[in-house]
Amino acid sequence: MKEEEKEEVYKEFNELVNMSPGEIEDWLEKEESKEVGLDSGDGESIGRKSAKKIVKIKRTKKAELSTSDYEHMQKVNGYIKRHKAQRPEGDVKNTPWRYSLMNWGHDPVK
């Protein structure tokens, strides 16, 4: 990944991931977080595993981010953009759609 592409991925990631590491960690403790998403094969959803990586990335200095961190940020950006485009009608506060996005670090009601 070229430096200019990394810069774009980083910028977009920080715009789309609107939850702090602490907010994500608190969210992961809630039952609603555990009830949504595709199982990764070990009983935990792909989104919850992603959230743990997001917390690590958010707590890492930009200069210390690895290529795999940038690849994960790119994956997160794509997921959030695709999922936001599928917003259901009406109040989304207590919906699986919102809970799934929160597992990826984005709270659409913020």
C-alpha cells in the first residue's frame, strides 16, 4: 500500500469509526453486542473480533501502525460504508443493524 493510500485509509477510518476505544470495550460487554453478526467459527462474531483490533489500532501511534493494521482499517471502512447504505426505516436505536455497526466501531445514532 502506497503512503498516499495509507493516508486516505487512515483519514477515512478516523471519520467512520466514531466510537472511542473505551466506548467499544464497554459495548463489547453488552449482550446486544454478542447477539449480532456472523460467527467466525469459534462462537464469536467477525465484528466482535474486528472491534478488538479496532481498539488496538486506535491506541497505536500512527507511525507505529503496521501494514496489516492498514489492511484492517480498509476492511472496517468498507464494512461500515456498505452497512450504512442498508439503513432500515424508522428509529434504529435498538436494532440489530445498529448493534452490528457498533461492533465495527460506528454508532449511527451519535
